[in-house]
Amino acid sequence: MPTHGSMTKAGKVRSQTPKIEKKPKRNLPPRIRNRREYWIRKRKEAGLPVPTVVPPSSVPRGSK
């Protein structure tokens, strides 16, 4: 029964493929985005000022 390919050719195509840099992510992951939107919504309900840029460290975390 023939094999699927010789070991001398293993990885040939991958090594010939040019390396392409990955694009930077444009959006936040949904979990972080939802947490930030919740924080903004709660501040608006409480009548507190909402900064234009909300740093992720300012979002309060739930106690365990």
C-alpha cells in the first residue's frame, strides 16, 4: 500500500510560503466591550460623568 508522501518532502510547502505579518485587531473582544458598555450605561443612569475614553482598568470587577 503506498504512503501519503515521503518524509524528505515533509513541510516543503510551508517553508516556501512567505511570512505575512498579521493585521492588528480593530475591535475589542466582545467580553471586554460588553463590560465597558455596561459600565458606561450604569454611570449614565447614576448621573455621573462618562469620560470619552474609558480605560479598561477603571471598570470595576465583581468580587469573588
